[in-house]
Amino acid sequence: MTVEEYLQALPEDRRRALTAVREVVLANLPEGYVETCSWGMINYEVPLAIYPDTYNKKPLMYAALASQKGHMAVYLCNLSSIPGLQETFAAEYAASGKKLDMGAACVRFKKLDSLPLDVIGRAVAAVPLDAHVAATKAAHKKRV
């Protein structure tokens, strides 16, 4: 499935919301990451040609967008790449006046106006590809 096919398959309100978030992601995405459609969502990932040594032999995810059964989600895997980045994100989100509903890397939202797009954009822009790969390699070394 392509990104366009993924979006076209959504109900109109979710298509509009995820398209708007996608535009923010693409406008802020650091160089080198690629947009794909896999794992049942829109992914922004490190190509295997750059980092092939992933634990599952799939491209390393950086961020993603998804329409789930009860909500939409922005996955920000990069927030754990750099120490303090998740705390900065949470503080900026709180300062926006909007309520953060977040799991480990998943920011859940039901309506676009409950998502501070400027905060999402800054989070996406925060970690260059080489830093994300280096942080992932360092984390894997600690586990071995």
C-alpha cells in the first residue's frame, strides 16, 4: 500500500487530520529519512542501505502516523534517542495548553485541534538521522 492509498482509505475527517500532520512531519523531517507505508501506517524511517543492522532486519523507525480504532496517533520513536528530549517535548506540549495522551512513543489524539502541530514539528526536526542511528547503536550495545 502507498501513503496515498493509506490516506484515501480513511474516513474524511481522519484523512484531513493525518494529512495535516503529515505535512508538518514532511516540512520538519531531517534529511535522509524516507517516507514509506508499512506496519499498517505511514512511516518515516532510516533506509536499510544506511543502517542494515536492525534487530528485525526492517528499517529503523523514526516517526509514524496511524489511524487506530479509537484514535489517531503520531509515533515519535526519536524522543528516546536523545537524553532529555522526551521531557522537553512533554513540557512544550503542556505549555501549548493541550492535554498530552502519550504511551512510550505514541501520542494519541482524536481531533486535529487537540494536537499542537508546532510542538510535533519541533520534535520531528530534533534528531538528525546520524544521531538517531548512533543512539540506536549505543542502546543495542548496552543490551548485549
